[in-house]
Amino acid sequence: MMGAANSTQERAQQAAPGKPASLTRHATSHTASHGAESDVVTREKKKKASKFATLRKKLTRVRRHSRSLDYSKVVRELTASWSIRDLSSLVEEYEASITLKELATAANLARPPARSLRRDLSTLFDYKYCTDVDLIYHGACFPSHRALLSVRCPFFREILAKYPEYGAQVPIKVKTPGVDVAMFAALLRYLYTDDLCTTVQRLAQVEVLSRLVDEFGMPSPLEQDLRTLLETGDYCDAVLVFTSDCDLHDSQCDMAGSFHSTKQELCCHKAVLAARSPFFRNLLLRRARSGEEITERTLQAPTRIVLDESVIPRQYARVLLHAVYLDSIDLSCIVRGSTSMCSLSEVQAMVAGKGHMTHADEAMEIYQIGQFLDFPVLSQGCEDIISDSINLENLTSILGWSSEAHGSKWVHRQAIHFLREEFLQIAHSPILFDLSKEYLIQALRSDFLQAGEIDVLTAVLKWGEHQLIRRMEEREPNLLSHTAHSVSKKGVKKRDLNDVELRDVLVDLLPLVRMDHVIPANNDVLSNAIKRGLVSTPPSHMMADETHGLQGCAWIRGKNSGMYVKPRLFMPYYEEMKALLEEQLSQGQESEPSRIRTIHMSSIPDTLYMVDERQCPLSPYPPGNYISTSTATVDIIAGTIPVPDRNTLLLMTQREHELQQSSLVLKAYSTPYLDKRAITLQLQLRIVREFGLPDSTVEVLQNGQFYYPEDLQFVHLERHYPRTATPRSHRRLASPVKHSSSTPISPTHSYSPVENEASACSDSILNEMMPDIAMATASINQISLQEQDLELDLGDGNGHHGTLYI
């Protein structure tokens, strides 16, 4: 040690000659301390560098997983050897899918129209529910409602104030000449609905109406007057009272002087409640028939409507009344600061681990109230709130709630639509692992899933591996939990997963991945899945020589029908292919691009083995919403399919003919790549949903003649498609065989989507999809030869004539 110090001192003296020894010793100590500090700084830098390197790796890994595929590059690689005709064919296929998606979106958004405030008040005026005063005009009696007339018209407010008793007969004298009984009734209807009907326009003269305004006064808008009734409570004749077991306990404690009752009473009007909700209407009519209303009139007390808070929580009472009077949902009316101790919402929030309920959670509870009260305005307003609030965080909860028996099927369709549209984002988030297999199946079966097949395959594999890890953790003995041997403690590597068990987990999902459309074709995800035995049948382009260009056969209809698979409408693919087509056409790669004519291939397959569920979409469930056969069995005897009455079915048929004339449907019928049966199915789904019927009622709409065989309107009812400019390649050379409509349906037969699909194909569709030789072998004895002159189009611009014997 001394030797080392001396050597250091000597080196310091040599480095600094002529300096004092003290200074030299100071320099020596400073040099040693500086060396120690430099070592410390070096070690700290190494630590920080290692930390930054680790963080950089993590960030790089996150970016690598979150970075989307270069869809433009893979599309250009796929179509590098394609002709303009092939590219144009695929672009038209995508455009046809866009049209069908618009029809499917309209069907998913369809629901019965909610009764408006004006319509309900018009019904109230017609049926005279809960009237409390009689107006006598020219010997005619008009049972009316004091609150509505008083708040709407100063003339009636003054007169009715002179007759305060219940059921008073009030004589009405009008100074304005020319007002007969019909005119007076039309004016009363105007006060109820704020609408001038055609009868008023027909009976009244303009000068008579102007003079009546001077005598009766100009009423305010209907919404403003009803808001006045709601906020002031003027002329109220009913109160809503909310009680529960907690209130009973509070009232008992109140007698002991310990607690005060928490009952809440809200003023309202029987006329408005009876007009808006059948529940309140039947309740008030039952009370009137039982004689309870006579006692209330004697005591001049308002009618007390007692509501159980376990069904209708009191914190939502003002939201309910706001919707009843104003036709709108305002969640700010919820009394959040003083919720009941017995509120079910608080219990559910505590169980779910939520600090507070979101607007979507509150709308779900209010939706149940609207369903209970048979008040569609409230229910549909809550549906809109829930649908607008769907995001990644609450997607699984909304899907779970809407799939329950008490949930909203309309919201479920919107949640599934969100799942399809945001699938790429969901696939890169932990939400993917919370999705059940049922929801994934619904998404993967859709032709409108917004993801490339490589993204779909990656997401399916990630989901399956996570489910397998869950299974392994559940199989682990509790004794080993949180120990060194615990699966949850040390984690599971991919190499530790059992590929055979993983294949069993994904047995229902992997067939839904369209492997022939996985691009780029040489990606590692698909290759590893094949090596692991997860994908039993490799894509067609992997089983053939790449020089043959067979990968395009799976994308283009008619190029090789045995390999063709309908491509999903993934918008980045469509936009890139459309841009590529325009680019090639602008460059003039063909000698005469104006003469290039795309051969439109029909959706009718060439052989029987190609008749599958995608090419025969006759299930009453829309694309992307298929369910398994075991859960979709429809038993006509059990009444699972609600058969509408004759008039309703006629209205539904008229609505179908009306929709067939719309511009969107006419465009769809004229699109060569669209099957008319798929278009009709979307129209029928939209119609049955507009009428508030389940999707299975499509079967009744398709076969009305079987449900009403005695009605000639349905027996001779044929489904007509609008005449469109169909390409000649789509025209059939032989007319389809007409089947008798008198074939009965066995009443003991159980229907499922698959069975219904098969039966429908066998009657009116399979004959159109069969090859001509198959039809000939089936009915060779019934063929009658006829001679027909046909004009043939061979594509050379010249007309050719030939003779066809059929």
C-alpha cells in the first residue's frame, strides 16, 4: 500500500515539477478522490444506461405490437400479378358488400317507433281516459281534462275556475259566429295535440280562426305548457309515493322519536300519466272501478299512486316524469346525493367494485323502468344513451347486460357492431381476453369485420392462449397457490402450453378465420400455427406451386370457384385496391382499356358441394349474428315464433314492397355480385324489428301462405323483385320450376336456422343454385321441349343468334 502511495506521489511530482510538496500532496489526494468519484459516476451511468436500455426494449416491444400492418404494401404484393379485370372484379365485390352493409346497418338500427307526446294526447282525447269535467256545447258533451285545458287556453281557465267540483258539466258559449260542433271538437283536439288536422282546414275559414284567436287567446307551444305543469304542479290531481321496507322501518322508528320517514311525494296529473303509460292508465281505471276514487273526491285529496322502490327507485322519479311530460331523457334529474339505503343500484355498484355508477349503468336501470311501465320513449331514450356511451372499458358489461333476458336486443346489436368496427383496437387491448367465445363467434362470422385476416388470426390465438392459461390456473391445487411452484406465481411460457388442448379451445373459432385471405402469405403467425398443428388445412396457395398464382383464386369470384372465399369488407383493403385500380387505368396498361368489360359472375355456384350457408343466407338471423343450432331451435307448437295476425302480416308485406322501391334497395338489386335473397333477408329483418317482433318472425313473413292458407291474398302472394338491368350473364336460360304452394308444413316439425335454411333452399332456391344437369336428372320425365330463339353475347361486339330447346 505504501509503495503504491509513493509511486502515486512520485508520478504527481513528475507531472507537476517545481510545485510545493503540500500542493503536490493535495493534488495527489484530489486525484485519488476524483478517481473514486469517476468510478461512482461510471457505475451510475452504467445503471442508468441499463435502465434506459430496459425501458427502450419495453417501449420498442410495445410499439412493435401496437404498430399496425402496412396494408398498402401487402395489398400491392398480393395484386402485383393481377390483371385489371381481376382487380376490377374484386373492387366491385367490395362495393357490393358496402351496399349490403348499408342494408344490414338499417336492419340493425330498426325498432318500433316510440309513441310521441302528441300522439298519446290525441289518443287520450279520443278515448276519454280519466276525464274530470264535461264541456257542453250546442247539446253535445265533450268529456275533457281540466289541467290540460286550463294550462293551454285562458278562455277555458276562466270558465273552469267557476266549476271546481269533480265531473262538473260546464256550458260553453262562443261569441264568434260560425263555430259548429265539428269545429269545436277540432279546436279541442288542437289544444290537446298542438296540431291542426285536415278536418279543421276543411271546415274552418281563415277569418273564423282569426276571430277565435281573439276570443280564446293564442296558446303557447304544447311542450312549454306541459313544462309549466311539471315544474309548478298546478291543477295536480295525483301524487307519486315511493315506499320500501326501509321506509316501513323508518316509520316505526319515527314513532319512537329516533328517525324520520324518508318518503318522497311528487305531484303529477292523472291525464298525462294515463296518456303516456298503459301501466298507470290501467292502475287509475282499476281504482275508479273499485270506488277508491269516490273517497278521494269526497275528501278533495289527490290520488296517491304508491310505487315499490325495489321496482322504481325514487332517485329516478324525476327522470321518469321529465320523460312523461317532455318526451326527453335528462339524467341530470337523478337525485344522486340522497339515494335510498335500499337502492338496488348501490348494491350492484358495490358488488361490481365501482365507486359510482356511470351514465350507462343508470340508463340500464331506467330502461328497466320504461319496460315495466310500457313506456317506449323512456326505454328507447335509455337505449340511445347506452349506445352512445359504448367504449372499450364498458363493452363487455354492456354486451353481458344486453344479452340477458331483461336486456335490450337493440343495444346488443349496437354493441356487436362496435365490436366489429373496433376489432383492431380491441385485439391489441386487454378487453380481448374478457370477451366470451359467443361474442367472438358473432364478430368473426361477419363479412363486415374491420380487420385483416392476419389480425384476426393473431387475436384468436392470443385469446385462446389466455383462455388456456386460465384453465391451467383453475386446475392448480389451492395448496400450491402463491408458492414457488404456482402457475400464477412463475407465469406460463408459450412453450409450456399444450397445443392439443389449445386446439380444443379454438375449435369453434379457427374455422371462422378465412385462412386463404391471410396476407402476407409467408408471415410467421400463420406458419407457426400450421407447425403447431392448430391449422389443420393450410391455405390453398401454400399447397400449390407459387408460380401458378393460386392465391388470387381465393379472392376473385369465378377465377377458381373451388378456392373462392368471400372476402371481408375491410376498408383499408378496399381503399387501397380501388386506388390501385384507378392508378392502373390511368397509366393505360391495357392497349384499349375502354373496351375492357368485366365478366360479372353470378352468386349461383357451379356445383352442389358449393351450396353452403354463406351462399344461401336464409337464416332469420343476420350475417354476424348467427347462433348455434342447439340454442336456435324454433318450436312452432310451443309458440316460439309469434305469428302476427292477418292485418299485421298484410301491413308487413306492404312495408316490404314499399322498401323495395327505395333507392338503396333498387341499387342493391341492380348490383351483380349481390344475392337477391340476402337483400330480401335484410329487408325482412328490418320489417319485423320495426313491428317489434323477434327475428324468427322472418319465417312467417317468408311463408305467409302456410300460416294463412285460407286467405287468397297470401296463397297467391309472390315475392316480386324490382326490374333492374341485369347483365346477360345473370339471365337464366331455363325458367325455374314452379312449386305448388299448397304443400303443408308438419305442425310437429321443429325449426332451427340451419333447418329453416335448408328447407327454404330446397323449395324455392336450391333449384336456382343447382347445375342444370342436376335439375335434369331430377325431373327428366317432366321436361317438355320447346324451341326458343336466343340472342347470344360472346364478347366480340357482334350479335349471334341460336336456337335453344327447353
